[in-house]
Amino acid sequence: MRISILDAATLGADLDLSGFSKFGEVIVHQATAPLQIAKHLEGAEVAVLNKVKLFAEQLSEAPSLKLICIAATGFDNVDLDYCRDHGIAVCNVVGYSTQCVAQVTLSMALSLITHLPEYHEQVRSGAYTEKGIPNSLTPAYHEIYGKTWGIVGFGNIGRKVGQVADALGCRVLVNKRTPISDWTCVDLETICRESDILSIHTPLNDSTRSLLDERHIAMLKRNAIVINVARGAVTDEAALARALEEGRIGGLGVDVYSVEPMPQEHPFQRILNRPNVCFTPHMAWGGYETRVRLLEEMQQNIQAFLLGKRRNRVD
């Protein structure tokens, strides 16, 4: 069996990929451009990928392919209809990054509400020493206790964020497709109007694309902090940038973008240097322990497939 890893660079250089070799020949490609897909999948029965997009045009050029292992929970980068029609199994990995994404979500919220980078800069630059006053309390920061934390999307990650927010003394509001009784579930309009912190954890699909649009952004409190660690396209990124520029929201934390990496013409480029933003390079899922867990899960997916079992199948 030949296994082709299409974009190993996105998994981190510190991981050991040799575990895949127990299933057969492993060919590691650090990256795969669209025009390289056919060549990199030549003779491969298993494709391991993270960000590479495999749609009908690309899949039709890989006749030997039998299994696609996605190094993620989301699978919007693979044409499932084509795979079903052509007998290609597709596996994702569920729940591997829950702790890590929740941790980064909390880190963004605390950094933005506490203005930690600005206070660090006062010390780093020497301004604190030169001022001669024992403490600095500008800019004013706020306790997270008692604030309303709204969560859009309440799967494994959203629920973990809710548990952490509740433990910190926040009032937690939840927006999910199917309301549940043990959390306070509200519609999107209510969650936008009432949240001091709004974090987004919903998958990207036809119903969630541009879910947080200009109309809903206009409903947010002027001091609201918005955090998106889901998919860039679930928000109107241009509208978010305008809202921050115009002082209609208090802060913005983003780890995901509709085009990755963020291009020079992206609307967020205009606000990169503002003190009330925290932009990260799609890293919230990728703590070291998280990525080790991810590799182990993918190898178990391959093992199950070879034994004729269904494990983490999305096709």
C-alpha cells in the first residue's frame, strides 16, 4: 500500500510521521500545490492531508485512491459526493483539538479584555521604569467575572469553552441549531445584543457561511469582544474590520481566515497594528500534544479501514 502525505509542513516539523510506515510505503510531501495533486497521488491508495483541497477535478486524476484521511475535524475541503459515488472512504478526526482550541479561545479573550500586550509593552519599552510611579492602570481593563459570554456553535469545543466561561463566573448564552435544556439557548440576534464576549465555534457549511454578517455585527455591544476560531468564512470579515475601525466593537480575536494564509488585500490587514486585536496564524488546533493525538487517531482510522471497519467515516 502506498500512502501519500500531501502537506506535512502543516502538521509541524516536530512530529514523527514514521508510524504510517507500518501500513506500507509512505511518501511525504511537505506541500502540494493544486497542479501537483495528480503527481503526488500517483499510485497512492491512501491520501493524508490537512489543508489540501480534493474536489472532483483533482480526485478524478487519482484512480487508485481508496481512502482519504483528513488531519482535522472539518471536511469541507473534500468533495464527499464524488467520494461516495466512486467508493473512496473519507475519515476525519473528531474531538482531538477540543482542549487546545478552548485554551486559545480563553487566551484571546483574557488577553483582549485585560490588555496584557499593552501592559507588557509599557515594561518592555522602559516607559514603566521612566514614569516613576509604582503601578500603571491605563488602559483600564475589566474583570471577566459577571460578563456575558455568548457561544455560537456548541459542539465539543463550544461546550468546553462554555464550561470554562461558567467556571470563571460568566453568564453563558448558547446559540445552536438544536437547543438543549442544560444551557441557556437563545437566537443569534439575542446572543449578539447581549454578549460581552462572543466566540464562534460552528463548522462551515451552506447554512453558516457569513452567519455573523453585517446586520448581526451591527447588533453587538460597542465594547464586545468577538473571537473566531471556527472558519473565516462564517463571518463577514470586511464588516468586522469596519466595525473595529469605527469603534463599534471593543476587540477582535481571529485564528482563521476565508483565505489562508491571509493575503495582502485582506481587510484585516488594515487593522493589524491596533491594540484591540489578536490575530494568530490558524494555530489554535495545534498544540504539540494535540498533534500527536491527531496522528495516532489517523493511524487508527487507517487500521480500521484495512480491517473493513468504519471509524470516523464522513463519506
